[in-house]
Amino acid sequence: MSKINLLLLCGGGSAEHDISLLSANYFETSLAKSEQFNVLRVVLDKFGQYQTAAGDDCELTNNREIRFRDESKAPWPVDYVIPCIHGYPGETGDIQSYFNLIQLPYFGCESEASSNCFNKITAKMWFSALGIPNTPYIFLNQYDDEAIAQTQAALEKWGSIFVKAASQGSSVGCYKVDDSSKVPGVLKDAFGYAPYVIVEKTIKARELEVAVYEYQGEVIATLPGEIICDSNTFYTFDEKYAKSSKARTDVVAQNVPTEISDQIRAYAIKAFKGMKLRHLSRIDFFLTADNEILLNEINTFPGSTPISMFPKMLQNHGHDFTQYLSLVINGQLASK
């Protein structure tokens, strides 16, 4: 049986470019454990240029092949792509749209589902439409005096708020606000990251995460894990990824009643199916002191760095990541 030519595409143009490279390491190591794949790792840089891990300039063509600038090298035909790109253009649906156009099979959620989840406003509208509780919010479409007044009114009503750029990932353009005088500057910063901004009520709660993935025709939701931040902080970009981070993660959250855990997992599967997600996602929830469950966000291409939760939760559930990838890839190619 001939091997599958698998393009591992990483990097991207967002603030998460370097994190994407770390995640690609995990995928590459996992794929190397199988003899089914020829893997070519290609980095998409912040300027939209492609380069192999060996430093060769190249491009992905409409003919579903990698073509090298050095014309003495033969083009490399691509059977399948893993777009290991956090943020833009991997989780926004942009690159998936291109793969759809050239009919190139790929791993992960499709373009519309990716776009719907990445935009925090669209996502929350979907959560509500599906009957899944989520945090109270308002959304803003431009930076002006009215937006400032609306945000200050929300702060007065809720006591504390988060201001978030609507279409960014990993806490980029995300600010906790407790002082009304800070609102104009924070809004201006948030609108610098995206054309729309969401303002959410601050929820004092535990942060629980569920790995959701398709395995042999079934949608699996793992037991919730937990992010435990340092005191008086929230899970910022640095708290997620910096070596100095004091946040810790528990693969299985402690002291969560079974009925609460079961409800969280049911909501996660409902969101996965209702929003037409595919292959994998990490779905994050808040759990308040009185056991109120609120869906926070969906990550359609979860991180796979040494401290990331998704691969740990999948493994804890009893599944091998290499075997999981092989099943998805072979099943998808067989259906073509």
C-alpha cells in the first residue's frame, strides 16, 4: 500500500504564529510513529510566504502539489493537509475555503464552522440558538461615544466586565475592566484588533475545558479538565504560553459533581453537532460557585504544545493520538 503524502502546514499570520510551530512539533512526532505517511512540514510565514522546514521556498498550487522555487526539485503531490495554524488564517475558515476550492482533503473543522466559532459574537448567537447557556454580553460595531456609554453602563450594571476583540484567539485583544475611566482606552485598543467588539459580564467561576472529537463514528466528550490561574489573574496569552506562567492545568477537574460533569459534556456534544464541527475541538465552560454552567468559547484547532489540554484529555480518555489521526485521515480519504 502506497504511503499518503501529508502536508503539515503551520505558522500563519496571527499572534499565535510561534505557538502553531510548537503544536506542529507534536503532530509531526505523532505522525512519525506511523508508517502510513510521508510528511512534508511547510511554514506559512507572517507575510503569506511558504517555506519548507529545510528552508526551501515553495508554494501550494491549485493542482494540489507543493512546487519549489528551485525548479530542479520535482513538485511534491499532496494527498492530505493538516492546517496546524492557530488564529488567522487557520481557525478563521480562510484557508479551509481555499482547500475546498481546490478539492484538497484536510483535517479539522470546515470553513463555515471555523468562522462561526472564531467570531465571538457569531458563536454566542449560535450558543443561544442551540439553547446552551452562556455569559451575558453586548456587542459593539464601532468605536464612538455611544459605544463608550454602552460599555460604561454594562460595567455599572455588572460590576466588572471583559472587553474582547470579536475575531481574535488566545486572549489577544482581551481586557478585564473594573474602572470606568479605563473604558475609552480599552475599547480603542480592542477595536485595533477587530472591527467588532464584545463586552461580557465578568464571571467568577472555575474554567473547565472539554476535548471533543470524532472517533470511529462517535462524538466523544472527555471528562472536563480545569485551568487554575494564579491569584488575581485571568488566562491571558502569556498565562497560556509563557514559560513564567503560574497557571496550572488538571487533566480531570477535581470535585465536580457527576451530574454537573455529565451536563457539561452533553452541552459540549450539542455544540459540536449543532455547529457542524468536525474531527476535533476544545470547548470551554465556566462553572460558578452555585453550579451554574456557562459555555465560554470553542477552539476549533486546539493547541498541542507540551502544556496543552486537548492531547492530554484525549489520552486520558484512553485513545492514542497517532491512531486517532490515522483513523480520521484514512476514513476521510476512503470516502472521497
